[in-house]
Amino acid sequence: MDLLNYIVRELVTKPDEVSIKETNKGNTVIFELSVAPEDTGKIIGKNGKRAQAIRSIMKAKYAKSGKRVIVDIVG
């Protein structure tokens, strides 16, 4: 969760409004990411490329442990 927090806080203009909720469901880790409404576009990026990159990084981090990762962006 620290890695996700670091990445997101560097991308947004209001880092104090970043909120991450982690939920473990069996073999899956779900991260609910919430940012200020005006920062949502910065996290998603053009055609969703930044969001996909964030998801790829988190999946790579948890790959060794065999866990599945879902990063859900809530506006």
C-alpha cells in the first residue's frame, strides 16, 4: 500500500485528499483509491494509460506472493 500511496501522491495536486482502502479477500487484494474530483483525470490519464500503468506496477509487486491485485479508482 505504501508504493501505491507514493505513486498517487506524486501525481495529484491535492495529496492530502488521497485515501486508500485495502481489502483482502482470499487470494485477492483490493485497493480502493479515492482522490479529489479534480485529480481523478490525472490518475486515469489519457485513454486510461496511467491507471493501467499503476495497476501493472501493483500486480508486479504482488506477483511473487501469488496474489491477485485489483486497483479500483473512485472519483
